[in-house]
Amino acid sequence: MTDSYKKFEAVIGGQPVLVETGALCGLANGSCTVTCGETVVMANVTMADKPRADQDWFPLGVEFEEKLYSVGKIPGGFKKREGRPGDSAILTSRLIDRPIRPLFPDGMYNDVAVVVTTLSIDPEVSPEPLAMLATSIALTISDIPWNGPTGSCVVGRVDGKFVLNPRTSQQEKSDMHVVVSGTADAVLMVEAAADEVTEQDMLAAIMFAHENIKYQVEFQKTIAKRIGKEKREVNIYKVDEDLETKIKSYATSFIEKALGETDLEKRRAAEARVDEMVADQFAEIYDDSKRDIETILTDIKQEIIRKKIIEKGLRPDGRGLKDIRQIWCKTGMLPRVHGSSIFTRGNTQVLNICTLGMISDAQRLEGIDDEEQKRYMHHYNMPPYATGEAKNMRATGRREIGHGALAERALEPVLPSEEEFPYAIRTVSEVLSSNGSSSMASVCASSMTLMNAGVPIKAAVAGIAMGLVKEDKKVAVLSDIQGVEDFLGDMDFKVAGTTKGITAIQMDMKIAGIDEATLKTALNQAKEGRAHILKAMNQEIEKPESKLSKYAPKIFSMQINPDKIREVIGSGGKVINKIIDETGVKIDIDDDGKVLIGGMDQSKIDRAKEIIQGIVFEPEIGKQYSGKVVRAIEIGAFVSFMGKEGMIHISKLIPGKRVEKVADVVKVGDSVEVKVIKVDEKGRIDLARVVENQA
């Protein structure tokens, strides 16, 4: 080890945690590894020496690298190496990003890169909270300007008791999974999945987490005192003060008038006219000041809107703080799909479509956890036209993946089990128009679509996005925020759930956190708004349709002896492929012997079922079956039943009577009732004919 190597130990959630730094990655601005159990993650942070030219947003990049060697796996595919990060890695990157982003200095535009790598994974110890902790430590001990540290943890609840950073076996029994991050003073980020828990219990879980976060922050301060670097001086972008004074004097009254328009399109048009007027007035006087002018105009608008909200309780579209935009929704408008709905709230509109398939259609996963497939998939798409923009279509981004995952979490608690409903389920949200809270509109639309498709969900789920404006000690919590309130406000707090309780939360702060009292207000106000939205949804569809769409596949489930699976599949899949070719159905077989047969034609499903039952059928001695005579010989008749064939000896054709000729009693093609009297070691079956009134 080098002289710079240092190690620090703490106990988090009852588990010893080891932090090591100084031995690895010497050229990074800050670096550390964090170990808990046999899980080891490494965090490295770096910063560019100079800001980007003409940059107007903070270029922070966060990558969570899921290395399959950390769980002893070789990647699949032709290249046999990790490629594009999967959804799980992207979602973890977002978890790391969201609490650290608001703590960088305003106006700092140097590129900052955070890379967290999984080096070793203990199946019982989740890497996510360790990755968030490692990132905070690396930033805290680095020379990168940052107003941390932050602490992060997961809260579960097992047998009514909160558990900090639950082990995997504990999480399986938990009715909540709440990721919380914050400073010693306030909560910065919440990401939660829950099984319809109450607002009081959710608040208690968050505050339980915050107590441990305070401990983590003090632990990191101890580390920083020993090895922390002095923070670097960087160029902070500031507008020209003289220009700011003149624009405020010239434009404020015009902007106030433009922002007085409550109609979105009229307001945007009025703002555009003011922006153009200001640019014409000052662009020539202040050369190369386009960026400054745009920033000053945004700041003036923000100040006016926030002041009106705080002092008058009035929002840009004229609503009060708790008012929900007008809701319109409809189900079943697309004839060929398995289920569909449209949910509209103000200027936000989402079309959602449900597709049902075989379990084999579930998404296959390759990652560092033990989950191999995902039965329910929610995909979120937001094309440029949704915001009225003319841009090129691009591949699915991190935002889309995050919004899809949030809606997925919100609905999972109400879905039927695979045993109750043996289908893979995919819902797709196409955002047709967006002015705030499109992810929560996706939750509402998905809930209605699932019911329209006949999926027997336990309850309807609605979502609402809450906002916050905080000026000194004055606080205003906003229900159902629109785009401008998200952009100019201090919080984006999304809450989804049923009438019974919360199923998902995602909270991000743009200021240095939120206190318990404000969090409580936001949760309770969200509950009121959710109830209002659910009432509107119920007026369109109150419960799942009793029947699936005629275009949805019909699925029959049966159980066979696992020892018979090989016989059903056959050498190289010959048997099962022959069944599929003959009937046109899809067949899934699990290792435990569960067989799912799916198709559009019930008669073909029945035929496939009959063939499989014949293959796996084991006749029971003494049991009676219906069959058909397929051959007759001198000493007896061969009968086909349940896919098997056995022989009735001539002496067993009529009980207690001698028969001279087989043909005197039965002929080929006759239907007969038979009883199994013997099965020898070679599987040959002896039968006796059963006649009416025979015991």
C-alpha cells in the first residue's frame, strides 16, 4: 500500500462498512471504495479545468457501471463484454445524480464526471446505497466545489418494523422499498415503491432514514478533516450587473403583463414578443450578450411567478395552490389492441396501450442481481411534438427510462399474480402533449388501460406531481404542477397510489432539501389530489372488464410431472415443435412442470392440450377410461385412450362370459369404456372392458 492509503470504518444499518482511499486511481480528483459484506463499489469523480464555452446548464455526467464479473458472470452476446448500460444501471445512475446535482454551485459549468463501478457483489447486500455513499465521499474529499456531503440509505419494513439497508432476504418480505438521500439538515431525494402504505407510514420511513443520513454526514466530515483536499477556485458565470439593472427597469412591466395571460398558448406568444422586444432593445448596445439577456429574462419571470404564488396563492394558469387541472379520459378507442385509454389533464395528454402475451414474452434481464425476467413492462415515449418542438427523433433516453420505471413501480402492487393471470403484460405510454406531470398521467392512463384490457388489477392507481416554492420562511406547496412551475419551482414530488395508500414516490429538490413539516404537507395534499383524480377516472371505468379482448391470446395452464418434461420437448425439441406446427399455438414449459398453452383459437389450444396430456399420461391401475378400438386380433382388441394404447384380452371383453371371436363384441372404431388391470415393467397395458351396470 502507498503512504496515502487510508481506511475508515462505520456501522450503517447494523452492518460494518469500510471506506478505503488513496491506493487506487491516483489521477482522479476524488476516489474511494466502499465495502459492506462482500459487496465492493468504487467511485471516481473528475472535473474539467475550464468551463464549456457558452454553456448555460451544468454538465454533470453520472455512470453506474454494472460489471458482470462482480457476480461471476460472463456477458452474453457475440462480443462477450458489457455494452450499453441496462435499465437497472441507468436507474441507479439517476439515483446517484439527483441528490448531488443541486449541491454544486450555481453558475459552475465545468464538466464533472462521476463513475461508480461494481467490483464485487454480495447477493444479500444491495450496491445502490453504497454507490450513493461512495459518490458523496469521493466528492467530499476531492477539490471539486460541492456543498455536500450527503447520506443515502434504503428503508424497508418487515413485520411492522423499519429496517435500514435491508438485506435481499429481508427486502422480499418488506412492504416498502424507500431510497432516501439528503444532507444533515434536510431530505433531498426520495425514490419509493410501496404496497399501498399510508402517508403517515411513508413519512415515518423517510424520517427514519434521515436520522441515519445525519450519522453518515458526520462520518464523512471526519474523513474530510483528515484527507480532504482544498476546494478549487472555478469560474462562476454571472450576468453583467449593469445590463441586468437596465433590462429589469425596461422589461419587468411588460413581462408581468405577459405572465398575466392564463392560457398557455397566449402566454407563450406574449412572452415571445417581450423576449424579442428586449433583444432588439439591448443586443446592439451590449454586444455578444445574447446569453446574458436570456438568463436575465428567465430570472425576472421566475421572480414574478414565484412572488405571485407566495404572496397571492395564484399560479401562472390562474389556479389556486390545490387546484387540479381539468381532466378528460376515455378507454377502448383502439379496436385491434388488447386495451387502450387516453388520459388528459390540462395540456398534458397520454395515450396508453396494453398488450398481453405469453410468459415467454417477458423481458429477459442480464445484470448483477438475481432477477432474470420482468413480467410487467411499462414503456414511456415522449416525441418532440409533445412539447410543440421540431427536433429529430432520438433513441430512448434516461428520462424516458426513468419515467417508465416509475409508472411500472406504481402499478406493480395492484397487478394479479402469475398464478391468477398467466400473462406477460406490456403497457406503452405515448405522450401526445406535455405540460407537466406526464409520468403521472402515464400512471393514470396505464391503470385505466389495464382495466380496459381485462387485467384483474386490485385497485385503480392515480398519480400526481407536487411542486414547491420557498422564499425565506414562506412556503407554498402546489398540486398538479405544470411545466413552468417545475422549471421555476424548488421541487418535483411525484406521488402515485390507490385510495388505500401510496404505491410509488419520486422526489427531487432544486434547493438544499425539504423539512419534515413541508414533506408532511406535500404528502397529505397529494392524497387529496389523488382522490380527486381517481374519482374522475372511475367515471370512465370503475373495474376491470370481465372478458379479455377477442384479439388477446387465450392461455391454458396445466401441470405435468417434471420428469415428463423431456418427453414433451423431445430430442432437440422435435416433439414440442411438432405440436406447435400442428396446432399453431405457443407453449411455455417451466422447470417445475407448469405448462402454458397460448393461442387465438380455443380448438387448437384444446388439441395441443390433448396431445401433451397423452404424452405425460400415466394410467392408474383400477381406474376407468374412455377409448376407441384401433385394432383387433385373434386374442383381443387394442384400444387407444388418453394418448396411450392397451389391449383387452378376449377373455376380458365380457366379464364372466366366454367370447369366441373378438369381432362378435367389438369392431375397429367402436367407443368403449375400459379399466386398467395391469401395467408391466415395459409399460404394456392390460385392459378389461367395462359394460353397463358392472361394478
